[in-house]
Amino acid sequence: MEYWSVATQHRWRVGLTEKRAVTPMTPTPTSSRRILSIGLLIAAFFSLAGTPFAASKSVTFAYNTPTLSGTLPIVVAQEFGFFGAEGLEVKTVFIRGGPTAMAALIGGGVDYTFVAGVASVRAIAQNAPILIVSGIQPYMDYTLIGSRGINYVNDLKGKVVGVTGPGGVAEFAAVEGLAKKGLVRDRDYKILYGVGNSPARAQALETGKIQASPFSFLEKLELEKKGFTSLFDIGDLIPGFPFVVIVSTRQKIDNDPDEIVSLLRAVSRGLDFLKANRDKVADAVIKKKNFGDPATVRHVINRFADQYSISIDKQDINALISATRIEAEAKKLGGPEKFFSRQFLIKALGQSR
């Protein structure tokens, strides 16, 4: 609709008054009703003309893994209009690495980010002005892959398991997963730090530098094609672990709580839609041509559709604190409640049904 300036509206009113002065008439009941209707329409028009339509609010959301499993909740909420229904225009940005993404968040470059739960609690314990506002992937997306010749867990006795670095989620996943299988670190196998990122660890498997390492679901599919063995899915052994969470700043929490509720409500509705419409979501994702071949897309969607959840509670935060080995720091801060806030989650879930 084209908006009229105040001057234009004034000239229109003056012209209408002059025309009535030149052509006086005695209104009939019918014409009175017609004039009343026209008057109401004109009043409504002027009211609209003086008030601009509500514009969508721009929000920037960072993610640090370009895989479909790492971005699917946002893709669904964008593609099927759940963000738009909440008055949000969500723009995504890829920032490699959780620490870098959190630095961008703290610096004001983004409003929200996906980040590993372990990385988020470690940053908060170090006084980063951020807070976990919800979960998103309460499932550890890691499989322990063995090098050629390693076909069973017991084959790792006396061998080396490679991880990216000390205190990371890969180390936690490998050590805790093997413990569930009865193998004890430093007694049954050794951990080697500094092996590198996923491609570097895959190369280390190839050359025999290491005999096992944890990899994500998509990486697992590629390594299995090359003849490597999946020893076990770590997520099956450590259920209910908040592998990935949504984080925002304390400033955002203080200044714009309604936006956080709207964003979480949109994501929640998107996840409900994903669970009930997997084929429709797969068709939309395949059309984008950003996430591999159609068979892989459908495989990922079927694998993760039931895994996502924005729910998170005190027990989940305690699991992260334990995994990160920061119990003492967490106690000094005041306990798990200082690492997350459920107020937005409660409102979002309460209004999403």
C-alpha cells in the first residue's frame, strides 16, 4: 500500500470539504449509511497510513559445523516459515569452531549460536558473559571408528586412540564410551592428543598412527565406505547428554527476553514439523543442493528427526559440568543454575502446543 504524506491527506480533506460546499445535499437514510461506511473506511485508511506495517526483526544465528545434522533445525524453521510466523528474519552464518563462534557472540557479531555443550559450560566457568538458553541435540553424535584390522572393541587393548586435544568432547566421548565397554584408559589403551580435526584423524587411521578415533555420523558413513569399522555408537552408551546447545549473551537475556522466547518457539515448532513431515523436509533440503546426494540427505533426516529437542534441565547441565571436569569452578559460581536459564524454554514450550 502506498502511504500518503500529511500534506497530501490535508489537500484531500480540503478538496472533499470544498466539493461538499459547492454541491449541498440533504442526506437520505440510505445515503447517510453510505457516507458513514465511506467515513469509516477513510478513517481506517488514515489510521493505517499513519502506522507502518510491522517489519520482521533481523536475527543472526551462528553455527560451527556445516553438516546437515548440525544445521537441520534452523533449515527447517527457515524453509517452512516458522521464524517468519514469529516476526523474525533469521540469517545464518558459518563460523568454524565453537570458541570462535562464542567470541563472535560475545563481541556482538551474532545473536545466538549452536555450540557444543561442553565448550559452553567451560566458557561460562571462565566468566564469559553468555548463558545456555536451550538444548538442541541431546544425543552424542559420535561413533568410535577403528583402523583396518581393528574389528572389535577388545582389539584396542594396547593400542592408541586419537583425539583432537585435552578436555575436548572427543576425548570425553572416547574415554567414557570405552569405559562403558569395559576398557580403562592408560591400563588398556592410550590417548594421543593433537591428532587434529576429522580429516587429520582419518589420515592418522589410514597410516596406522592411531587405531581408533571418534567421528560424527556423516564422517562415519564416509569412513565405512572406505573399509573402516564402526566399533560402537557412543550416543547409544551415553544417552541424554546435551551434545549441542543454543547459547546467547546475558545482555540479550536482559534486554530482549521476548525475542528469545519467539526464537525457541519457532525452533520447537520446526522440530515438531520435521518429525511429522520427513519426506517433505527431505525434498526441500535436496532442492537446496547444499548437503550431498539425496540418499545421504534422507539418511541424515531419518537418523536425527527424533533426536532433536530444545529441552534441557539441571541434570543435563550437571552432566556437562562433570564431563568438563569443572565441578569446583561450578560450585564457586553457584551451581548449575548459573550456566543456563529455563525461563525462556518454559514459555516457548508452553505456547508452542
